[in-house]
Amino acid sequence: MNAHVRPPAVAGMFYPLDADTLTASVDAMLAAAPRSAGPAPKAIIAPHAGYVYSGPIAAAAYAALAPDRDVIRRVVLLGPAHRVRLTGLALPRAHALRTPLGDVPIDVEGARLALELPYVTVSDIVHEREHSLEVHLPFLQRVLGELSVVPLAVGDASPVEVAAVLERLWGGPETRVVVSSDLSHYLPYPLAKQTDAQTAATLERLQYVDHEQACGASPINGLIAVARGRNMTIERLDLRNSGDTSGGRGEVVGYGAFALSERGS
């Protein structure tokens, strides 16, 4: 990793550019999110659209991590590569990721371990304009405070490959996993509701999803592979779409929040 910072690409578009406005927005969504009575999960799946659309659903996932604020020190963050074709997974060539709330350092040891796998590479081009990881950072900053991240853009990668990366970085209570994904795209509201409910049911059976069901299917399926092997549980925290949060219902995008926990944790 080089000694430079990856600047925000979608601040002022997907979420507020002003730090005070951003803090107030994220905190309000977290305060409105339902609270789980159980322990904080090992992994979450959360959406990555503009906050006006998917922020409240993402907040449900992040609120579940809040009880372990003083425990969590590293987050393995995986999201789909939207803008650049990618084979495998890619880290940015940077030592930190910047948001209006400050810089989030990249975990050096985690990056080193990931890069030992032949299908994990370094690419600034992949990360330069990618939003699927960036939009999660302000939530992580507000919920967890100081932390480091291992930010992995995921392209054409099999569940086995993604799972191998996760297993290398799994760690203990100090490490959590965040997978970034929206669900159905541009369906009429009733069909989106039906489709996303079917996708959620598939995930709750710890079965793989396809890219028509979730744009982050590749990282999701890698997490599902790990969850099967570790006999984990999964809980649906929220399931809505842009027609529920902001905008019309002619064509909507679906969003889900899920928590995955190791049994006995």
C-alpha cells in the first residue's frame, strides 16, 4: 500500500458533503433503527444506495453492531465493483479512505493476508469512483468510532474464492464483516416486493443468490459459504425498497439488512 489517501468519490451525491450534516443524518437514521435484543452479529449485509433511499435500511444493520463499539477494531468490507470490470477481488493502493468525517485507515495486516491469495490484487482504478464501499464508511465511523478496514471490491469471483478471503481475515470478536449489496433493480413496486421477499427467504435458508436478485451476489455468496461451514444463523433486520423510503413506485430498487451470527455468540 502506498502512503496516500483515497478521497471520497460520492460525498455530496450519495450522502452529505458537510461533516455536521452528515453526522446528523447518520445519527438520526441510527436512532430510528430498531434495536436487536441479542448480541452484536459477526457479519452484516447492508445496502449501498444514496442515503435518502437506502440509509434507513443500512442503519438497521449498523445499529446491530453498536453494542460492540468498544470491542470491534477491524471491519472486512466487501462490495461489488460497479464501474470497472474486475476478475477476483481488489484492494485500493492507499493507506486510508477519506470521508467528510475523517480518514479510516486500511488494516495493514489484513491487506497483507488478503494479497497472499492469487486472485486478490491492488487497483486504484477499481476503487476510484466505486460507491459500494464508500457509503458504508460514515456509518462505521459513527457506530464504531476508531477502526481500520480491509476494503475489498469484488468482481468475477466464486463463492469459494470470496470465502477463502473471509476465512483468512475472520479473526475474533475484534473483527466483523460487512457485505454491501442492494437487491432487485428497477422493478414495479409490487413485483419488487415479491422478488425481494423471495431473495430474503433464500438467504435465510443460507442459499446462494444470483445477480438478478442482488448486485452484491458475489460477496454475499462468499459470506453464505462461510456461514454454512461455520453453522451460523441469519436474521432479517429490514426489507424495503426505494418506493417505501423516497421516490415513486413505478420502478424501484430493493434493499435488505441482515445479520449473521456464530452460534453461541
